Amino acid sequence: MHCFDFIPISIATLMPSSHLGLDLYQAEVESEDYVLYRGGEYPLTLDDLERLRGRGIEHLFISRESQTLYKDYLREIATATDQDEIPLAVRTEAVTEVVRQILQESFTEEDVDQTVDAASQLGKLTADILTNDQFAVKDMLKVLHHDYATFTHSANVAFYCGMLATELGHSSEVVEDITAGGLLHDLGKLEIRDELLRKPGKLTELEFREIRMHPTLGFKKLAHREDLIEGQLMMTYQHHERLDGKGYPVGCVEDEIHPWAKICSVVDVYEALTSNRPYRKAMPRKKALQIMEREIGKAFDPELFRCWQSIIKQS
């Protein structure tokens, strides 16, 4: 089989003794081939997983036609009612994958109703993990993807919003709402030409103006809805506003910017800096924070930035 017949899956999502019903493969570096590691009828053991980690192996592979079965497995873990039987690190990995999958599907369909419904459900799933006493930021950070797809960026921003809201002491219900708002914050980019979003070079002034329309476009898509609250709408509309009034689309200042939009603003910039972009590679976390630090009190609320800085430095 060719390499494109296989897709990687993280071993962090695999439960000892769980019966996947999927053949698992290993990539052979020298031969560039894939060999059967474990047949689908045989469950993995804890010793298997520990040996793989000990050899520095983080991914196994499944055939592409088995992808739907794997997605079903992930969603079963992410939504399990008896959560005590599933390690939090495994649930964290499963939820991050499920959020990306569902967000990708809803963004591809460009169905606003479907996207809002998904955001509400995924906000609760994520908040349940983030507000768990055993949650570790490092477990979340090490499993996130960092490509420049809009759905990946939106998923990461949502996770970061929830992490910051939790650290600020918000209730699980508020964390849920803020996380859902983060999933929706870039909905307006669905109206922007894909070739423009993926342009590898510098944007022209006209192209930059088009990009700057996405908060307004997203807000227009959502403003009439009764199933969203003001804070979530403002996360979409104001996440590029700055305290000094030099942001867009309006040029709001200080208290004119909703507190949830200020949360979104901090983590949105951080996510953009630490992810790959068509025009540059991802920055290390430390460098991203140093760049953002210059904008304290200008672009970012000082308290929110310091709190986010503390989260990242402790991870």
C-alpha cells in the first residue's frame, strides 16, 4: 500500500484493553513501508502502550477506509457518561480531535445552524475537561494541531479561551459559553476567498481590507440568532479590536470592548503566532509571548495577558 492509504492516529487516544476493531500499523522508516502492528481483533495492553512510548513512538497508523470507525471511537470516548473509567489525558486528546473533526465538517458545509449547534455541544465537552481538577495544560498543548486551516485555528482559540476563562475563575457554565464563542469567532472567514487566506506573500492594501471584513461578516451571520448571548457575538465582532482604538472593524477602546472579546483577542494572536502560516513557520511560545508583551495596554488587557503568560510559562 502507498503512504496515502494510511492516516496517523495518536497513541494517546488508545485505551488499554479497548477493542477498536481496527488494524494498527507501524511506519518503517528505512523501507518507507507500513507493517501490521496489531490486528483489530486483539486489544492493546498497558504494556504495549508503555513500550511504544518508551521507543519514542507517538503515532500508529490505520487504513484510510477505517477512518470513520476511528472517528466513532473518538466520539464515544469524548462523550462517555462514565468518565471515571477514562483517563483525563485520553479524553483530552479525544475531545481535541473530535472538536476539529466536527468543526471541519460544519465549516465545509457552511451551514451556520449546524456550526452553532456544534459549538454549543463542543463547548460543553471542552469545559468539562478544562474545569476538571485533574486537568493539566501541558496535556492540552501537546496534542493541538498547528496548521493554518480556519477550523484548526478556531478550535485552538476555543481551547485557549476556555483555559484562560478557567484560570480567571469563571464558572464551568461561563467557560462553556466562552469556549463555544471561541469556536465561532472566525466564522466570517468562510466568506473570504480561500486563496487569499492561504496567500504565502504579503497582502496588498485591498486584500488586507477584504480580510478585515471577517469580523463584520461573522457578526452579520450570527446577530439575529436567539441561541447566542451578547458575549459570544462580541467575540466574533470585536476580537480584533485593541484597547488603544487602533483595531478593527470599529476602533473601539478600553471598556467599549466586551470582556470576552478581550479574552479572545489575547489567545487569538497567541495562536496565530505559534501556528504555521502560509507566509512563515510557527514561532516558539517564548518568542510569541515576548512579541505580545510589547502590546500590553495597547492591544491587550494587562491582567488577561499576564494570566495567559502565566498559564503558558507553567505548562
